[in-house]
Amino acid sequence: MSDHSATVDHKADDHGHAAAHGSMFDHVKVYLIIGALLFIFTAITVALSYIDFDKIGLFIWAFDKIGVHGFAINIVIGMIVATFKVCLVGAWFMHLKQETKEIWRPLLFTFFFVTALFLLFVFAYSDPIPGSVHWHH
Amino acid sequence: MEIPYTVRPRPDTGLANPKLGIWLFLASEVMLFGGLFAGYIFMRLGSDPWMWPKGWLNVPVGTFNTFVLIASSVTVILAWESLKMRNLKMYKIWLFITFMCGLLFLGIKLSFEWPAKFGHFGAYIQKEVAHKYEPALGNEDRVEDGKVFDGHLKRKGYPRLFIGGHLTEKKDDPYALDASSVPFVPEANLDAVLALGKDEKDPAKKAKLLHTREVTLKGIVVRPADIAELNKEPLDPAKKKEILQRMNTIHFHKLDEANGRPYDPANDRPKFELRPQFVDSHLVLDKRDLIAGHGPLVPKLNTYLATYFMITGLHGAHVLAGCICFIYFWLPIKGGAKLFHTNPEQLCNRIEVSGLFWHLVDLIWIFVFPIFYLL
């Protein structure tokens, strides 16, 4: 028993890294699975773009609840799949899953600000200075 | 000077410096692309439905490029794992594949995708002849309320666009062209034609006069009967429209280069010309059936392509930067693969950091691909 642990310690010293080889192979397996999932979901994204969700009753009904109509349904669904893929890359490839709070903290700010940035267009629909916005429609 | 904490974690942050540095850099990158995506959202929502094209980009090629980039994301992480396992041979193999994937991605972009868009023209079809192309038209984007008739000319049975073109009809004015979508206003050109022979009452002389003004009206044939018709008081608007239409569709392309058609591909992009487009195996788009000519869809004329070139261009620059980093770390030089023999953990961190950057590039493409190619 003591011999075995001595071997492990020796390996860790030798390689400057604590992880044993067995877990490395597990990592590789996980990366390949994530890669395969990304391939599959890319194919799904392409396939979904050929479906007119605004012609399917269930989707019309469901998205109507959140005020999304017409082609925007396709956009929302496409973005959901893309976000899922991005989460896969972030969590496993970029190791965010096991990252410390020192990494997470600045990222939370980024997330907050980038979301705010994406929502800026909402201001385009309000008219803070009455009469300053002219719509064609 | 030695940069501290490249391998060991810094006591106060608990992280090696490069790791924290790259994450802060990635955060700024997210904001950079976030700004561009926000601009995209704004322009997309603000544009009229028929102004935002769908299907201009080649989906199979885009999908292939997405696969290439995802594959490179997997290989870069395998390169990093190989380094962790102290396997230099596998590290070099995986990193080289990553580098080649990056080059392949850029190659497809630069040799195929962008040039295809540089030579892309919009065509506007006359309403009366639309029926000729009807069998080949997939008008799924047609607005049915009669206000705007919008269709993409595409190969029958193909879900994707073949050439970019819009059939634009407004209910109150069947030939009104949206000035924002058409690079010139035909009416103004007609007025210029009329102004030339303004004081000449004899239609025959007037036609001759116009004919001799080669500089301004190069090769244009204005029929005397038309001139007479146009000089009638009061001028019949329907007649004027009809003549205008005929002049534009048949002779407009012969107007003065500089003033008549500032955006003519022949003037704007001399390398290109409009060739008859096969929209179906039996059908050829006749030049004379175009409502007001055609314009190259360069960024200055097209918001969509301006956004597309901006975002994919910046993304492409990132891919190039990644490739440069990878080949540097691959080559047997002091800062590259040779580092493996002196400080393998530092090389490992270098690959981790450049790998994180590469994953961000992949991550951005995951959004770029659907928004430009599919939606």
C-alpha cells in the first residue's frame, strides 16, 4: 500500500502536476464527448433553421406568451441552442466549471454589462425627448 | 527581467498571472464583440423586414467552417492535455492540427466566402415580367398585405437564395423604388434627360440633340415619339411612368457612367459585370427585365453586409492571431516547443492561455454562424 502511494507521489513530483494519468484519460473522454455534442448541436441549429416555427401551432401559442411572433421565434430558438453550445464550451473546454471565484467575479461583471449592452436597443423604442424619434412605420 | 508567477500561483490572487490576465482580456473581448452584436441587434430590429436578407451566405460552407473551428477547439485542449501528460510528440501533433484548422477556416473565408460576397449584386425585377420568373421564385418572404411585394429570386426546390434581388411594389405607386435600397432614383435621371432638350420644340431635332450629347447621354436612344409625349402639356403621369420605365429598363445602363449609375458595377467595381443568372435550368434572368438595373452589394449599400464584414472580419483577425500564437508555441524555439525541456509547466500554461483565447474565438463563432448564416 505504502509502495503504491510512493509511486503516485513520485509521478506527481516528476511531472510537476498532481493529477494521475488515469484521470487524464477521463478528461480526454469528456472533451471528446463535448466536442461530439457541439457537432451534433451545430447540425441541430442548421436543421432548425429550415423549420418555420411561426407556422406550428404549439410554438405560436407558447411564444405568444412572451410576446415573440413570426420569424423571431426561429431567432429565439436559434439563440437558445447557441447559448447552450457556448455553455458547453465555457464549462468544459474553458474549465469554468472548476474555476475559482477570482475568475468568476470579473466574469459576472462582464455578463452583467454585456447583457445591458444587448438590451440597449430597448431605448430605441422609447422616446425620451418627445418628437425626436421618427419611425417609418 | 523575469515575469513573476508564470507557473506558481500568486499568493494574493491564488492564480498564476497569465490565467488571471487572459480572463480579464477575454472579458474585454466579450465587451468588444458584445458592442458589435448589440449594433447588429439594433440594425436588425430597426430595418424593415424586406431589407434584411436571409440566405445570402452559403450554409454548407458555413457549417463546414463551424465544424472546423469546433474540431480545433477539441484539438487545442488535447494538445494541452498531452503537455500535462508530458507527451511532447502528441502535443506537437494536436497543436499542428489546431493550427491547420485555423488556417483552413481562414482559407475558406478569404478564398471563397468573402470574394463571393464582393461580387454579389442585387437585382430588381419588373413587376410585369415577374410571372416569367414565378416558377423559379420562392416567395415565402412575400408580404401579403399588398403594401410591399418582396421576393427572393432563388432556384426552385432549393431552400436557399440563388441571387439577391427584391421585387418591390408599393400599392400607391407600383414602380416607386425605395431610395434606401436602390442606389439611384430614376426620376431624377429622366428630368436630366428632359432638361437637355428643354428649349428645343422639334421632337426630331431634340432627339438628334440628345443623340449628339455623347458625354452626358452616352448611347441613349430617346425616341422622338417619346419626346413629343413628354413635352405635352399637361403631361400624362401614366405615360411618363411608362416611358420612364422603358428608358430605365432598356437604356438606363447606357447612361453616362459617372452621373447615371454611380454604383454600376462597371464603374464601381470594374472587375465585375452582371451576367445572365440561371435561376432555373430553363430560365435565364433577362437583363431587360430588371426594374432599375443592379447594384453591387458592397458595405456602403447594404447594412447587412457591412455588419457581416465587420464582425466576421474582426473574428477572422482573432483566428489569425490564434494561429500565430500556435505556430510560435509549436516551433522548436526558446519560447515554443523547446520550453518543454526547461520548464514544461510554463509551456503548459502558455497553451492553456492561448487555448482559452481560442475557445473564445470558437464561442463567438457559435453566435456568428446562426445569426448571419441561418437566421
